[in-house]
Amino acid sequence: MATSGQGLVQTPFQSLLDGRERIFWGYLLVSLLIALVLALRQREEISPARLKAYFWGADAQLDLRYFLVNWLIKSLWIAPAILSAQSLALWTLDWLNAIAEPLFLPWGYRYIVLAYTLTLFVAGDFSRYGLHRLMHRNRWLWAFHKVHHSAEALNPLTFYRLHPLENALFALRHAVVAGIVTGGFIHCFGARLGLYTIFGSNLFIVCLSAFTSNLRHSHIRLRYGHWLEHLLISPAQHQIHHDHRHTQSNFGSSLALWDWLFGTLKHTRDVAQIHRYGLGRGGRRHYDGVMKILIHPFLEIHASIRRTSP
């Protein structure tokens, strides 16, 4: 699913050195170690031919090419066009100050930082769930989100296989959530804000997802156990989401709580094995090139409008 909402790096492969990015080398290394342990425990075959087929197959090559093109599009179009969280925070603060006096609650600084960090994480995760679910339920948005689900072989770069319009929506989502939360906290506590981070990213995001998040877009079936999968989305649950039979379940990013509360949760024990990643029979042919990824959603919407026009 969807973008991190973080600032852009200077070059595409600088993402490997940026702890805010999904493909930060530390996260990749930990995911690789987990994958090796699981493969050995399950007595999976690890051969050069199989590794080449996985890391240099058709989907992997397309994801690499699109990763570079997508980075360029985000740099030239999405980043300059999207409102910043700082601007939205100031607007939120001005609006709150206009309707009520600032509260300046006498909390200790550590409690303010902890509450701010946790609120940003929970609000951000909930908004990601909501937008992700909408991308599946709205037929116009689904035309663009199909790009992400077109991959029939998953790898860490599949995370970045998102249409530019979807990238823009998730960037705007991040700015709105961060702006409203920040403006609200300044109104309540003044400007004594800080954020607990690891590698520059939200502490809770790193602790709950970063070290296994790359396994979500992989063929390594890592489960969390039935009870924990009510609260946290496991890599195996996200892989179920990429099975074309189960795309209406497991919309959560880090937390499975939202899926549980809103009836879209599917546990790994409910799906014995993945049937097939992707969009089903014949779906991939519309998205097997960079230009097709960029253009086909518009062609699909145009065709849909023509079919429904009198």
C-alpha cells in the first residue's frame, strides 16, 4: 500500500541511507535476516537460480525502473504542489485561537512529547487505513490503486509501485493529519513540542513496523499469531491483501485494530495459502510497463465513462 508522507531525499538511492524510508539499509538487513531464519526453519530451498528469479524477475525489474521514474515525478510535481504540514498546523492553530483561548495545560515536557508522538502515530495510521480502504471501494480511485496490486511477484520496491495521483493523495493525507495534530497540540500546550524518533522516524512506526515492513511485500510468510493479529498487521496478513481473492480485507498499515473494528480483518489462519498475487487472470498486461502504469488508469476511467454515458 501507500507512501510514507516523508520529505523527499536528494537522490533516489539515498533512500537506502534515510531511516525515514522503507528501504533504509538497516530495515532491509533485519528483514533479510528474518527471511533467512524463516526459510531455514521451513526448509525452503535457497539457490542462486531461485534468488535471481525473485530479485531480477519481470516484476522486480519493472519495480526498479518505476521506482526511479516515480521519484522524479514526486520531486518535480508532487512535492512542490502539496501543502506542507507546517502551513496546515498554522491554519489549525489560528482557527483554534479564534474560537477559544489557548489552554497551555501544565503537563511535563516528557509527557507532552510522548502524547504528541503517540497521537501522530495513531491518527496517521487510522487515516492511512481510511484512505487505503477508500482506494479499494471507490471505482475511480481503484483504477489508480490497481497499479500497486498489479504486481504478481512482491519485493521491497513494490511498496513504491504507486500511481503519482495516489502518491499525491497520501502526501496530502500526511500533511492534513500532521498539521491538525500539531496545531491542536500547540493550542493545548504551547510550542513545547518534540517527537520521539529512531533514525529520524516516529518511534512507534519504527518499533511496530519498520523492521518487518519490507517482508510485507515479499513471499516470506511471517505471522504474528491469532491474538496479536487483532492488533498488528503481520507481513502474512498484508500478503493476503495482495491475493486477488482477498483485496477487500487487511487495509491496515501498522495496526490491525482498524480492520478489526470495521469488519475488514482477515487472519492468516483463515487463508491456508496465497492463491495468486496480482489482479487475477490477464490483469497484469495493462501494467507491465512504466508508461502503461502511468496512463492505463486514465484510459480505464475514460472507457468507464463512455460505457455509462447515454
